[in-house]
Amino acid sequence: MTKIQSSTLLRLLGLAMLAACFSAGHANAQMLQGKFTLPAETRWGQATLPAGEYSFTLDSVTPSCPLRIRRGNTNVGMFFATVQGQNYSGHAELRVEKGTVRALNLPKLGMVYEYAPQHRTPPTATEEREIAQLVPVSVTVQ
């Protein structure tokens, strides 16, 4: 084999390995889409969302991946979780406390994304039971 043929073969093998690594990583990535309806005006981080129907997209299951919220064809926000928990079971739902989104539970992924309110004052256990509201979420994993 000549030097040119050997060099070309090495380049092709390198490109094939890179392509295999990229496609394997891409195959493991999960994209999640869902919908929910807010029954009343709700705060989420610094944004205030009016009552109504919303859709969301989570491009991958990582703590640093933003949750993108849309209302119809309009982007209304991009939110980052402050905490990501694992092994959640139950229903897909938003947990809203005192009119502020606190968590997004996604049992299909086994994940809970928690969102800190702007002015955090932890409620007592009794207050939390009285103020917590659960908003159902429909989810599609792609």
C-alpha cells in the first residue's frame, strides 16, 4: 500500500468512527413534548403566564436543558430547572404553589424538574397542603 492510499484509508476510518459516535449519542438523546392548561394566571420564574393552553419542548433530559414554552405559535418563555430529581413516579403534572410553578413531574422519564420562585419563603407543611395545585400534563417522548 502506498503512503497516499494509507493516509486516505486512515482518514476514512477516522470519519467513520466520528460518524458512529455522533449517531450513537444522537440516538440516546430524548426529546420530550407536552401540553398543559393553566386554569389561572401563573408565575414561572420572572414570567407571568395568563390562563390558557400551552405546549412545551424539552430537547434532552439534562439539568442544563431549557424547557421551552409556547402558547399557540408564540414563544412565551424558556425556563431552566434549579434542581433535577430522579425516580419520580405518578402522573405527569405541574405543581403550582401560591400561583407559582414549583415543579414539572415527568414520570415517563423518571424525572422531576424543580423551579425556584422569585421570592422564596418556604411554607409550613399545613400551608403547602392548602396552597398546592396540580396541573395535568400530557407528554410525548420522541
